[in-house]
Amino acid sequence: MSEEILLPDEKAIEACLDTIRPYIQHDGGDVELLGVDENAVVYVAFRGACAGCMMAAADFSEGIKLLLMDEVENIRDVMLVG
């Protein structure tokens, strides 16, 4: 029997992203929640100036990913798309 996977609440994810959006938007960018899959993996994408920024990967792995995984229950992983 397979284990039941609890999915994170998308409203909680958006609320968490909203806490850091002002900092990202200050630099001309944004972060968008693309969705959550059946394995509780969250997909996000940078928009605007952040989409092509060389610092985006570091900002994602050291900031957004850690924040989401610390603050929102049931997230198994966070993936940056695009």
C-alpha cells in the first residue's frame, strides 16, 4: 500500500511568496507560483528582471526554496522552472 501524500496549501504558498515579493519587485522582477504536483513538489518561476538575472539561481536556492520549505507544511521540494 502506498503512503498518502499530503499536499501543501496553495494559499499558504502564495502568502509566503507575498512576504518576499516586495524585495523581488524592488529589483524589477517577480516570482510566480506555477503549481503543485501530486508528489507535493512546488513549481515557481521568476518573471521580469529576475528571469534572466545571474543571481536568480542563488536567490532561489538560498532564499525562496528554503523559506517555502520552512514556512509551508507538506512541501517535499521546490523547483525553479525556466
